[in-house]
Amino acid sequence: MKNKIENIRREQGILQDEMAKALGVSRQTISSLENGRYNPSIMLAYKIAKYFGMTIEDIFVFEEEEI
């Protein structure tokens, strides 16, 4: 699943460390999410969306062939 986390985070001037602390995860988790190496749990996806003040669909790009 693709996502727009890095772009949104940079647009808002947020560092990976800041975001990680706010979400209760490691900076490596944020990096892995941004690089597409890790798909978040639904709870983490919800926390990320809430953190940015967006919906999950605004951040994560679901592609049909992934099913």
C-alpha cells in the first residue's frame, strides 16, 4: 500500500522524530512507513490520520491489485 506520509509530514514541517514520539512509535517505524517497507495496523493508520487532521483515505492509497 502506498502512502503520502512523507509529503504531508514535510509540508507541515514535522520531523520523523517528532511524529514518532507523538504516535508512540520509533523513528524507524516512520521511515519504514514512508519508504513503503511497512504497512501499519488499522490503529496506527487511524492515529496517523488523526495526527495530521485527515482521513485514512487522504493518506493511504489503496490499490485494487493488492487484494
